[in-house]
Amino acid sequence: MRRQKKSRKGLWISIIVAVVLVIAGGGAYYYFMNSSAKNEKLANEAAENFTTNIKKQKFTKLSDDVTKQSLKQSGFTAKEMEAKYETVYTGIDARDINVSNLKVSYDDSKKKYNLAYSLTMTTTLGKMGKQNYKATISSEDDNWKVDWQPNLIFPGMVKSDKVRLTTDEAKRGQIQDVNGKGLAINKNVSEAGIVPSELGDGETKTKNLEAISKQFDIPVADLEKKLSQSWVHADTFVPIKVLTTGAPVQMPGVSYATIETRYYPLSQAAAHLIGYVGEVSAEDIEKNKLLNVGDFIGKAGLERYYDKALRGTNGGKIIVVNDDTKEETVLQENKKKDGDTIKLTIDSIIQQNAFNALKGEAGSATVINPTNGNLVALVSSPSYDTNQMVAGISSEDYKKLTDDKKLPFLARYATRYAPGSTFKTITAAVGLENGTTKPDKVREISGLKWQKDTSWGNYFVTRVHDIPKVNMVDALVNSDNIYFAQEGLAMGETKFQDGLKKFDFGEEFDLPFNMEPAQISNDGIKTDILLADTAYGQGELLMSPIQQAVAYTPFANNGKMVYPKLTETEKTKAAKDSMSADTANTVKNALVQAVSKPEGTAHKLQIAGKNIAAKTGTAELKQKQGESGLENGFLLAFDSDNPQYLMLAMIEDVNGRGGSGLVIDKMKPVIESFYK
């Protein structure tokens, strides 16, 4: 009995010991697992903090993310490590840094965590290829941190390595006219600058600054602001103005340097079309990550539209160089590609002549080849100096331009106006096509004003010449509003608008600038008065000079309307049959008589030995009938025998200055030059 009790007692002791061991082991296991999870979490946080601070370029925070021991082993202090990152990343203009493939795994043999990740970034040379990094994460001061080495700046780097950038800047492509003459070119010019030590002191310095201000038309305050910049020292050359014309003037304190800049030979004559370049802004860089501080890009006109093609691609290398071994590792390399040359259909001689002819008038001149759509000249006046914009226009001069009531920045050839009487050619063509208008059909009209009936109240259509019997040719020769108002009413709204659809109202042309589509009316032709007014080129009609010129090309091209183009390589839609050849020639012959007949409104345009076809017109803008309004004068002209040009010219506010006759006076020398 005693043995049995002793045996049971031993069994219970064994069981109790076993339970205690199990509990102790479970506790140890729980402690181990809990500690491991905590360490893993801290290691991942260390990896996230380190890579995030690199991504955001917060280099002053990196010393909190790395072990002191690793810095010591690498031969860096925390400040030196931060400075190294700052120097390297700033030097290559690193931005848009992204971290990917971030992995943290425990290495049981080393009692450390392994860290792996990849970086991509954009530099001065564009997007750099993915760089792959490896490191370890160790426990230090009851925390987990990255063991830092120089190869975490770029793979393979050691302490003595330097990162160097070499650039090979692409040349901006030219914009040329149809004959290869430069309209936007790169040119070596003089740049004026001030050397502070050469200004003198006290009153002498003051007088010299005043003289420089007067010579270069720069306020003294602006000069002083330039000289007070942080990087300026006594012997620093401080640029103040680019000189695109004139010889350098020698004066105290001023020196000159030769630089390459963008230059516009036609300047004001083609400013609206060609535009200009300017230095990139922070907003530009934000929109396009390939741009860098100091780059020049197109700011207006074709320089802006074709900027990407004109800029090309800068070349260069980013390399890691060891000064001891002279070994180089290429991190990024681009081959330079100079910008493309953009060749236009514009003839610079005609462009300049047309601009000179306008002589500051508010107006435009559009010249198109009516057989192929080539735009030969696109002129808007008044204008502005594109070379001044590149050189650096003062805020005072810029304000003068923006405050000018003649709107020198407005591209009038692409701005919509009521076309006036030049549009009667379209009404005549539509009427001939649908059978309403007959060339010899006579309308008997009495007096200088007319209305359909008394339902028109006080509204009348007026004309200039009291001719009792008028046919289509007479109406075009004498520009008879009443005749075309009656023809429009005879057609009716449906037939009239159906005919106008053949001239692409409401359609956009494929041109490298903004231009609203031509419109027939605001919301449909809903009254007889509006139909009558529209038929002779007023009402709610709106067409830009370019759109007018295109709409009139069928009269010079056997009924086919061509689409406009501005570059030689551009492909346009096939010419459109807007009317029959018979209709086109019938209207064209009437336009020839508008020049050849003494009573014709365009008779002053007659050139000996040439069959010029032309139509003049004025469009009056006023609040109500009986008032005098602003008159815009128009001229349509082309050679009926050899139609290589068609001109649509316009001058604003011709009332009391000769009306559309003023446009003929201004543009006749330009048309005469086509035959020299």
C-alpha cells in the first residue's frame, strides 16, 4: 500500500512539472513571437522612413534613419552624408523620385534585416532608368535603423566617388518661310551687363546708374534690384539687356558679352503668327517635367504650338567618377537631337509688304493661294516687337501694350467680324446654284431704302446708288444691298442656309492657332429682316478674314473650295465642290467688271494688262438703325486669269476715311508687287 501511494505521488509530481514546463515554454514562445513581430514592424518603419525622406529629398532627416556605426564605418558624419545627398541630387536636378519594390526580410544568420528597393527619378536629362539598392537594417539604441553606405546614393558608389553631369544642349530649330528665309532663328548678339566695381562710389555711382538707365531704358530701381541679388559680387557681370539691334555703347560700369538668342527678322510684321520664346516659369516646369530652370520655351504663336519639335532633346551624361582610379560608371546618357526646322507656306516678302501697307492701322491682310490652300501671308496690325519680348520687356512697356485700345496683341486675321458686302459673292453663288438668281434677271428698285412691307416697322435696307433697274452683275459691281436682300428673301431661309452649308460654317480648320468657327446666326435665321440682312453680309454673320478668304476661293478655282494650310508638309482635306464651275465663273466675271467698269466699287484697283477680280465691302456695327456706327472696310481681290493669290484685307473704323476705298489705297501697292 505504501509503494502504491508513493508511486501515485511521483506521478502527480511529474504531471505538475510537465504542466509548469509547458506553461513556461508557451510563455517563452509567446514572448519570442511578440518580440519578433515588434522588431519586424520597427524594421519596416525604418525602411519606410529612410526611403520616404529620400523621395521627398528631406536629407536633413536622414541621420535619424541610419545607424551611427554605419556612418562611422563609411567615414562620414551625419552632416557630410546629408550634404553629399544634397550636392548630388541638386547637381543633376533630381525630381519626381519614386520608390518601388520595397522589401524587408529577416536574416537569421546575421540577426539583421535585409532591405531592398528601387528608385526612379527625373533629372536634367529626363527620366533615369530604375536604380536597384540593397542594404541591411540593424538594431541600435533599442531601435532599428538602416546601415548606411555611399552606395545608397547610387549603386556602386564609394566615398571618394563624385557624380558629374555633362550636357550637350540642343539647338532650337528654325521657323522658315516658303523660300527658306528664317522667320525665327538663333543669332549671336551682344548682352549688356554691369560690373559693380566699375560703377564707382557715392555720387559717381549714382550718376553712372542714371546714365545706364537712360541708355538702356531700364528704371534705376530695376538696375539696383539686379545688383542686389545674393550671387552678385564686386567683379560679377550682371546681365541687364540683350541687344538685338545697334552697336554696343561704351560707358562706365557697362561691359558686353556675346550670347546666342532667338531672333525674329520680321519682328512686328509676323509677331502674331510666329510668336516668341521666353524663360520657363515654375508653372511650366510643373506641367512638363523635362523642362529645367533656365530653359527657353515658346510662349506665343507658332513658337508655342511647335515648341516640342523646335526644342529638340538635350544630350548629356550623368556619371559616377572615382578621382583615384578615374573609373566612370554611366548612370544616364542621352544623345543630343537638335530641334526640327518648321517650313511655312508664308512668303516673308509679301508678309512684310502687307504689314508696311497697313502702317499702324487696326486691320489685317490674309493672302492665300486659291488653288492649293497655301497661306502666303497672315498679317495683323498694330503689332508688337517680338525681339523686345525675348530681350526682356520692361513692365512699363508691357503695360503700354496691354492698355493700348487698338489691341496690339489681337491676331485680327483669326478674329471674327461681320463680312459686309464681300459676302454678296456667296449669296449670288447660292442663288445661282438653287435657281433663284439669274444673271440677267432685272429687279426694279426705287430709291435708296426699301422694306418688304409695313410689318418691318421703321426698319429699312439701304443702298448707296439709286439705280432703278438692277441685275446680278450690276448688284455686284455697285454693291447693291437691296438687290441681295430681295434675292435672299426670294430664296427663303431653308434654301439659303442649305447653300451656305457648302462653305463649312460652324466647322473648324486644322490650323496651329485658335480661331472660332464661322457662324451664320446666333440661333437660326428666324425673321425676314435677319434673312435680308444676312444676304448682304450683315445680320449675325461672323467670319474671320481667314474664313472669308477660304470661302471665296471657289470663285478663283472653278467652284472648288480649298482648305488652308500653313506648313509645307501639312496634309489637308481634299478641295470641296462648293459650287459648279459655271456659277464660279459667272460670279468671277462680275467681279472683274467691279474693277474694270468706272462705276465699279473696286475700280481704283485696276492694273494695266491684268484682269483683277475684286469686291469691296463695309460692315457697319451699330445699336439701332438711324445711328452712325463703326465701319470696317474689306477688300477681296484675286487674278482671274492666273489665280496664284487671293487677298482678303480689312481695316477697322473706315467711316469718314474713304470706307472700303481706304483698303484699296493701302493694299494696291501690295497687289502690284505680285506682278514685279
